[in-house]
Amino acid sequence: MRRQQAAPVIAALGVALAAAAQEAPRMERVSIEDGSGAARWGPAEATVEQSAEFAGPDGKSLCLHIDVDHTAGEPNYPVGWPRMALKPPPEMQDWSRFDFLELVIHTETSREALPATPLGFIAHTPDKANAYNRTLTELRKGETTTLTIPLSQIPRHNLVPHLQFYISESNYRHGDVLDFYIDDLALTRYAAPTVSDFAPLQSIAFADAATLGARFRLLGVEEGKTAVVQAVLRQGGATVADAEWELLRGEHEAWLSLTTPLKPGGADLELSLGESRQTARVRFVASPYGD
């Protein structure tokens, strides 16, 4: 069966993923599960089999098949939690060198539509008491969905020894049939230093302000190394302030000194790193404390 494509869903929860460059930055990718490791997963109240249906170019996916049964679950919990679980190999348990977790999942079901909470994903970081638990609400019947989760949203991702997909049968009707095709579960990172999540700390500022701040994340930088981010503030086509910041990877707040008098009105704050540039608009207003 041919794979049905849907527009990718970027699960960044309001976080912008890319710069305003002409071309998207090149990404490096390492698969935790590429659709070929059915034997490595421990299914419970479900089956996990390799499948060529709804697979990417490599022709491989894993099918998590669930027949919802409200009578035959675990003895004390007949309405149970069918699931598939994996212990990644040691070399895939440290995610600190990567920027994003990417999931590619196709969903088929006997239902007319999926419920509001169709499938859950858990990553122990590093144990059940400190787990990252996310409901994959973006999934849709008959569609392939790509979810890109910034690793900044997953605390303690330097040690992830256990992964799990699951449903709660209480969200489904008895007799529902579900097939979740896991085409890829991968870690990705920018291949070169990249600025992400850029925004001015003040979108409206007084014209006599002494500083202007910017918030951003620096990604694609090797651990322990730095990259230089350049900032320029322009008003009326003229540069009124600039700065350079040499920074490690991670989240940052940085400030420009505003020594040139500004006029009330708009200005453009631009951050650049290599060939990548991002621009945000700042509006300056007359200060109530001015002359």
C-alpha cells in the first residue's frame, strides 16, 4: 500500500524551529528505531511486527496493533494499557548532543476518528518517577504525522534508558482496532551552528532606553565549543547599534547597548550566524521621562 502523506506537524508548542534563511539548515539524523527492530520491543496486550505499509523510502516500519478489549486485560485492570517498550542500547541513551526528537507515525483505525488522547509516549529520564510523558494529540486517522520535539522540553535527557508507546483503553470503545505504524524514531541536530527561538525581550521599548535584549537558543554547536552571534539594530535603514556575542550552545539572553539616540517608530533587530539571519520588529515609543 502506498504511504499517505500529510503535512508534517511540528510539535514545538509555540517554539519556532528555523531561521529565516532561504534554505533550511542541514540536519544530522540518528535513528533509535528505523522500523526494523520489532524483536527489540516488549509488547503487552498488543503485538509489534515489522511492516512495509506506510513506510518511508527504506520500506520499513513497525506496526503496533491493538484490539481494544475491555474484558481481557491484566486481572486487576481489565481496561488496561496496551503498550510497546524499548531499552535503547547504551550508546543511544544520552541525547545531550542532539537538538530534537523526531517521531514519524501513521495511524489506521476502525473508528470514525481518533479520540482526543490517541497515543502516549514516555521517556524515562532516567526513571519512571522522572519521566517525560507526552500525549500525541496531533495524530489523525489515515495520516502520517511527523512530530519534532525540541529536546529543551525534555529535562534530564542526558540519560534515557527506557522508551514506551501506550494507549489507555478507557479512551476507546470495546472492539476498536488500532494500528500505529512507527516509521521512524530519531534524534536530530543541526549540522552547523544555528540560532533558534529568537525573540526580542521587549517588542515595545522607550526611545531613550539604554539597552535592548534578545532571547534565543544556540544549536548545532559541539559541547564545550563556542560560536559568534552577531546582532544589528537598524532604524530607517541605518545601523544604530550592534554587538557580537561568543557563546556556548544552549539558551541565552544577551543585550545591545543603545548609545545612538532613537526616534519613535519601528526598528529591525537582526541576528546572524554564518549564512543564517533572523529579523524581528521592535517598536520604539517616546519616553514619558524625556525632555
